[in-house]
Amino acid sequence: MDSVPYFPGCTCKADALPFEVSAKAIMRELGFELAEWDRWTCCGTVHSMASDDLIHHLGPARNLIRVQELGSDRMVTICSMCYSTMALAARLFGEDEEKLDKLNDFLYDEVNYQGNVRVLHLLQFLRDEVGWDAVKERVKRPLEGLRV
């Protein structure tokens, strides 16, 4: 079974736990394990009021460093807010070398972030890395004819 670094986020560990349970079951059925890493922190989707924009990205950056430490260049999340926040930080540090250098200087007690982790929402992972046909093949109870 292939292991994929998984960022649950705060909500999926509390109010949306059934969503996480379902996502993990689906991924197991497809041959993947959503592997939550140690020492993840809140993505920081509720930004501070600081005037320095870089401070908003420290939480996500630390999580991206954790993924990098695992030897992976990708991570998956199921929370749309976590996805947005983490993907924004990944793009910022992947495209702006000056900000990446500033981040690494500020986080001197961390391993330097290389700016190469891709943040994927679970749906992106299913579409791009598993493929919709593979997902369809494993459907156990089709929803055809379901009336809502």
C-alpha cells in the first residue's frame, strides 16, 4: 500500500471526524494510506493581524517542512480551507526565492525549506494520481437512480 503524507487540519480532528474516517477508508480501498505525520500544526487559515505578510505563512511553512523531512514532494488534505492556506504558502515559497530565503532565515531552528512540496486536495489526488476510471471500478454501491 502506498503511503501519502496527510494533513488532517484542526476541523477534521474535531467537528468533521466522520469526513476523515470516510476519506481514509476510500483511500485504503484504492491502495493508499493517508499517513498523518507527527508534529503537524494548525495551517493558520485564520490569519493574524500582523502587518508582516510572511508571518501568516509560518504555520503552513512548518507543515511543508515536515513533509519535506519525510522525503516527499507532495501532501494531501481534505479540508478546503487547509488546502487553500497550505497551497498558497507552497506557491509563494516555490515561486519567490527572496521570500523563501527570508523564511529560512526566520526559521533558523528548522531544516531549510526547499520550496518543492505540492499541496493536493484529496479530489485532486483522486483525479490526477488515481484517475476517475480507477475510482469508478471500485464503486460498491452506485448512486444511479438515487433521488434527493
